[in-house]
Amino acid sequence: VNSYGTGSATALGAKPSDRKAFLNNALVATFSSVAVSSNVPAWAEDTLDDLSMPSPEEQKAKDEAEMAARLARKAELQKKAARPISFTESLKSEKTKQKELEKSK
């Protein structure tokens, strides 16, 4: 019989054994959900190879491709700079520079 005089147990007036069973069940459920979610899938180990360093041949080919691109860009810029510029082109580029400077202020 609880303090209200009824024979049923309420949530606040539950028997100590019921509270202990509830806490035990909650504890087991919490630990089991953590254990299940912390397992690493078997296929996750296969992705470790994706993080490996490139082979020396791959790295060399990549470096050579980057260098070729840089040299091509450099040659293009040098060719553009070596071209004689006319007065009108010079005036246009100067006006463009002035407009860009005004925009940045």
C-alpha cells in the first residue's frame, strides 16, 4: 500500500526492486547500444589502402606533369610579354588598371 492508500505502485512510489530492475535494464541497454555502434565494419579495413602514399613512379609522373604545365604557362606569359604593344593597347590596359584600383578602394 502506498502513501495514497491504494494498493498499486506509481512511478514515484515504485518498489525498490522495480527501480533496481529498471536501472539494470537501462544500463544493459546503454552499454549494448554503445558496443554495437562502436564496432568497425569489416569492409572499413579495405579503405586503408586508399590512404597510402603514391608509388615513386606515380609521384614522378605527377611532378613531371605539373612541371610541364608550369613551363607551358611560363612560355605563354613570356610570349605575351615579348609581343610589342601598341599605344592604344597600352592606353586600354592603363585605364583597366585604374578602374580596378578604384574598385579596390
